[in-house]
Amino acid sequence: QAAEKGAYPFFMLKEIDEQATVARHLIKHYFVDGIPHIDAAILKSIKQADRLYIIAAGTSYHAGLIGRRFFEKWAGIPTEVHIASEFAYDHPLISKNPFFIFISQSGETADSIQVLEFVKKAHYASLTLANVMNSTLTRDVDFALPLLAGPEIAVASTKAYTAQIITQIILAAALAGGHTDLQGQLSRLAVDMQAVIDGKDHIKALADDYLVNADRAFYIGRGADADVTLEAALKLKEISYTLVEGFAAGELKHGTISLIEHGTPVIGLISQSKTAGLTRSNLEETIARGAKTMTIATKNLASANDEIILPELTGEMEMFGPILEAIPIQLLAYYTSLGRKLDVDHPRNLAKSVTVQ
Ligand code: G6P
């Protein structure tokens, strides 16, 4: 393993760096003549469903939250996203013709396998999106699609997360009957991802300034940005041991704002035009209580003073906001852990793949 790291001090940084390349691999694999191409049998089976149930754990669950938006908006299929360990023992009323989508980096998460057992017994149709093919979750389902992220070694998942989002986008587009602009849009996105990755020194400086000496931090956002706050909080807490919460910005006033003290870091994610102004005013409210805020915004929604300005994403491309936001939130976690001289790739008490329930 030491050799594979090359010049990188930790696998996590290498894997963050690989994300634009993984996006290009996915485009190459899943597009034929500019059209998203998914096995016809998979599309047929999903189209017979009246509802999708996405089942996953950890970071893969967070990717499912983003994917849901595409399955509903583009493919028009009602979609629920469930934490595997919850669904296994307490599932909701299931629709008449459900279709189950498992999302997993390893394909070996015990909680997800537990749900798969239930799905098989009930003879429900299923598909797994996994990075490790020939794993339990890819073998025992009706269909499987690869995430093509390559081996992910660091315990904190990074490139699998963006690959999971992009693969769901491609699947949703294929279900919607093809999307003639998607290949171009995703190719532009890969260029933008690389630009954000190349700005890592600036993000390191922000991690040093805001987070390395903080004992708590908060991420806020709305809509798809709220989904990303969950992943942002998970990344930062799991490798830096900071107490971090991520949640919908509108919920701040219902509780968490009482935790804001002088200098508490509050990081706002802004990529959605409908709610950008609201999240900004929520950030202002925390400033009034002493918070030290950091704003991560796409260029079209940014103001000149924002700490991290991501490439512009307008019109339909706005839905890709989470993919660009993923990179700074991963880098902030990485550099906070590094700044604390922790073993970034091997956080205490955690395993890469959890094979117990
Ligand atoms: C562990 C890993 C996480 C991962 C989760 C789900 O907790 O540390 O990075 O998101 O398991 O794993 P899976 O392989 O199913 O995506």
C-alpha cells in the first residue's frame, strides 16, 4: 500500500484528487454516442416500479439523498431513501411494485445485506450500485452497476461518494429517456471539479484558520445543500474528532442557534438559487451571535467576500451543486485532521467496511 500512495502523505488526499478522473471514467463507461446507456433490462424493471427505495449506510446513504432528487425530478418516480440499519427492523409501508436500489462502496455492509435478505424473500426487484464488484451486495441482487472509482483505501469515503452521485444521475437520465446534453454537462463538471481540487492550498489555510482549533462546528444549507451538510459533518467529525452537526439551515432557529458562541465556526453551503438568500440570512443570524462564518457558494450565487467560490452552475446544472461542494468539504476535513496531526486514513474506532449489524 505504501507504494500506491506515491507522493501523497495519505490515501484520502490521493482519493480526493482522483475525483475528476473518476467522473471521466463514468462518462466514458456509461455513454454511447452521447446518450446515457444502461442495460435495457434494468430500465425495464425500474420502469415497472411505482416507487424506488434506496437503501444504504454512512456516506453511501448521503449519496442516496442526492440521487433521490434526480430520480424524482428527471425520471418522475417517487423515491425514498433509507438508512439500512433502520429499514432492516422498522420498514415503512411498501408500495405495490417497489424497486430497491442498494448503494455501497464495499458491497459488504452487513446492515444493507440484511435488507437485501428481506428483499429477496419478498421477491422484490433490486439493483446495487457498488464500487467493489463481485461483493455480496452485487452478487445476490437482480442487477449491479459499477461505480468505477477504483480502490478506496482511506476509511473516510470521498471518491466513492461523488461516483455514487454521478452514477445515479446517469441512471435517472437513462430512465427519463436519454438526456442529450448530459454528457457535455458532466464533462464540463469534471473540468470544474479539477479546478476546485487545484484550489486546495486555499482550503488548507481556511481549515487552519477556522477548524483546527475549534471544538465544535456547524454546517448549514437548504435543499440539496442540506443533504451535503450531512456528509460534510460526517467527514469532519470522523477524521478530526470535532463535534460537528450538519442540518437544514431553517432548523437553526429551532435549537442549534443556542450553541453559537463567540468564534463558533458555521459553514454555509450555497448552490441552490431558490434558497440562497435564506441561507445567507441564516448565516447573518449566527454572525449576530458571534459565529465565525465561512460561505461556500457557486460563483453565480456568491458575493465577493465569500471564503470559497465554486465554479458557476446555472439552470439545470444547479442540481450538480453537491458534486462540487463535496470537494471543499472533504478537503476541510482532511486538512483539519492533518493540522491536528492525526492518522487521517485510520480514524480511531472506525472500519472501512462494517460487516457487523
Ligand atoms: C463505513 C465506512 C464509510 C461508509 C459506510 C458504508 O462506515 O467507514 O465510509 O460510508 O461504512 O459502507 P459501504 O461500503 O456500504 O458504502
